[in-house]
Amino acid sequence: MAEYIVKILDVKQLTHDVKRFRVEKPEGYIFKPGQATGVAINTPELKKRRRSFTFTGLNEDTHLEFTIKIYPEHNGLTKDLDAAVPGTELLIGSPWGAITYKGKGVFIAGGAGITPFISIFRDLQARNELSGNMLLFANKTRADIILEKELRDMLDGAFVNILSDEEQEGYFGGFISEEFLRTHVSDLGVNFYLCGPPLMMRTVTDLLAGLGVDKKAVTMDL
Ligand SMILES: Cc1cc2nc3c(=O)[nH]c(=O)nc-3n(C[C@H](O)[C@H](O)[C@H](O)COP(=O)(O)OP(=O)(O)OC[C@H]3O[C@@H](n4cnc5c(N)ncnc54)[C@H](O)[C@@H]3O)c2cc1C
């Protein structure tokens, strides 16, 4: 498998625990919006600690972009990435992943599970094809919502937020339920795209099946 050494170009704090990393793009490197790649820090001690991260930029960009939730308590790669600065070398592999756009539909994301959809939405927006898609985005609190303003600007009324741990005017409360899906999804015959923590994925998959959504219409990383 191909492996590329790329330097971090800049780092920006997006939420209290999410950072955007812009990194060099190897020549001719192409990914499909929604795909991910393996990332490690290129030092002898850390190069074996590889995790997958999703491209959140566009192929047209001159750099690659990752949007990464930092887990300081894990003592894993994201803790080390939290300390990374412009100039830090990363190792990245080839693009891979099952989440790609198959046509208009409902995107359901939990927390950092929004990352494949950021790239898909930005790509559709750039091609003027975003209209007709909808995002249901589940988070604990409003402060956890990644790129809320950009998503609202792109999707307008087709952007519904649900918060499990906080009551906020204009935001739905609780977890995604059958009632929530029935309220917000007018057509169950469209494509569904899911990405989020394992428990949310299991719950939403079961809810969609219970509502009669065809398994083949549901796209997610396995
Ligand atoms: C296809 C794909 C794409 C992905 N894209 C993204 C993305 O774009 N952005 C993003 O942020 N993430 C993404 N992820 C998730 C990412 O790959 C990592 O799993 C996540 O960032 C956690 O990595 P970590 O190294 O910090 O910790 P981990 O690898 O999860 O954990 C390291 C160690 O911490 C300990 N640990 C684990 N859980 C806990 C806990 N709850 N409390 C205390 N200690 C614990 C364990 O000992 C573990 O070995 C993606 C995953 C996949 C599969």
C-alpha cells in the first residue's frame, strides 16, 4: 500500500475538542468525498500508531484537510496530534472507505461522525447540487456541534440538530427516536447515510429498518 510523508501546514481549533489540520497534498493524490485514510505521526516511536481519518476538504484544494476530535484521556494518536504543530510530519496512506454519495437523501451524523458528510456537502455545494439533501446531526451539547455555521449556511432549513445533554431553543432534545425520524423525514424512500458512534449507528439502523427503509438504501462504514 502506498505511503506518503506530508507536513502539517496549519492547525485550527474548531470546537473545544475538535481541530482542523491542513496538510500537504502528495502530487496526484485523489480521494472520493467521504473517504478516509490511515494517518500516523512520522517519528520512530509513533509511526506504528495509525488511525483512520476522513478527508474534509475538496480534491480541488491544494492541501488535504482533516477534522479531528481530540481524546486526551485515550493516550492514543489524537492526544499526540493535539500537540502537533505546523511542520510536524505525518504518514498517510491511500484513500479508502465505503461512504460515498449515491444521490439525494438524508444524512444522519453523531459527533465526529459528521466528517465524511462535510466533504460530501462541500463537494455538492461547489457543484451546485446540494439542494434536496438533509442533515440530522446529533450531539451532546451545542458546543460540540462541528462547523455549525457552515452547515447552516449550506443546508439552511434542511439542517436539524438534536442535543442529548442540553436544552436549547431551536434545537431538539434527547436521542434520535422513531418519532424524531417520522417528524423530520417526509420521504422514507430516499438514500440514507449514517456515521457516528457504534451505539448510535445500531440504534438508527434498527429504527430505519423498523420504519421499512430498505437496507440497500442505507450507506455507512462497516
Ligand atoms: C473510516 C474511519 C474514519 C474516521 N474519521 C475520523 C475523522 O475524520 N475524525 C475523527 O475525529 N475521528 C475519525 N475516526 C476515528 C479515529 O480513527 C480514532 O478511532 C479516534 O480518533 C480515536 O483515536 P485515538 O488514537 O485518540 O484513541 P483510541 O485508538 O480510540 O484509543 C487509544 C487507547 O485509549 C484507551 N481508550 C479507549 N477508549 C477510552 C475511553 N473511553 N476512556 C479512556 N481510555 C480509552 C484504550 O486503551 C485505547 O487503546 C475515524 C474512524 C474510521 C474507522
